Amino acid sequence: MSECISFAPLVDAECRVLILGSMPGRRSLDMQEYYAHPQNRFWRLLALLLNEEMPLTYADKCALLLRHHIALWDTLGYCEREGSLDSDIKNEQPNAVCELLAAQPQIKAVFCNGGKAAAAFKRYFAKSLPREIDVYYFSSTSPANARKRLENLAQEWQILLQYLR
């Protein structure tokens, strides 16, 4: 079992939504970049939804999110896991999501990316939110969720745009 420690949140005082994953996969942890696996559709999905060119560098990807007032973090701060599958996560510990939301009152909605992020959100945070916040549970952008095409994900995730206006 390998120890996995998530990254610091990507957030600023202008963010209106928070997207939560579960725990970065092995490639992301190795590169210290959110959604670094080339088959993960997260960055392509956000570029499509936001009607932007696909950013090429990690710095440009982060700038894209912040420019559109989107924060990014994970539900889990620590776990043990071999490989990258959420189903292999053991000994999980949550991140301080409620504390982040309390410190960022301008965030009005949370979007959970995938089943494990949704399950962890419901388990650790749903009953302790600091205020009324809209919460959505979306299909994962992970390559493990190959049955959902990018176009299907875009239709599902479209509601995110109403919080950015």
C-alpha cells in the first residue's frame, strides 16, 4: 500500500463553485498536478464547457479555472492505495472541506467528480456544511469511466455554468 496525500486547494476569493475529486491518481501524485493522466477528460471537459482552447501547461489549466471562478480540491486528504482506482482506497481521511467553504462564503455550489467523491462528500461533509450550498454529484471524468463520452459528460456537467454567470 502506498500513502497518498492530496494537494492544497486551488481557490481564490473570486471562486463561486468548488469541484471536488476523491484523491489524485498515481500519475497526478507523481507529477503534483490535478488530473495529470492524459486519458482523464477533466481538462478537456472544462475547456469545452467554458468555450476555451485546451490549455497546454498545468499553470494555464489552473489559470483557466480561476479565471472562470472555479475552485478545485479533493474530498480526501489522505489514503492508502495501490494504483489509481478509487475502489482500492483504504484508511481514508477527509480534507477540511467544510472549513474551506466557511472561509470562502462566495462559493455557492459544490460539484463532486465521480462516485467516490460523492460518497466521501455525503459521509464527511453533507451534514456539516457551514451554510446552504447547492451540491451536485456527477459522473467521473476518469478514464475508468469509459462508458461516458465527453459529449455525455458535457451535457451532465452543463449546470455548472449557471453558477458562473
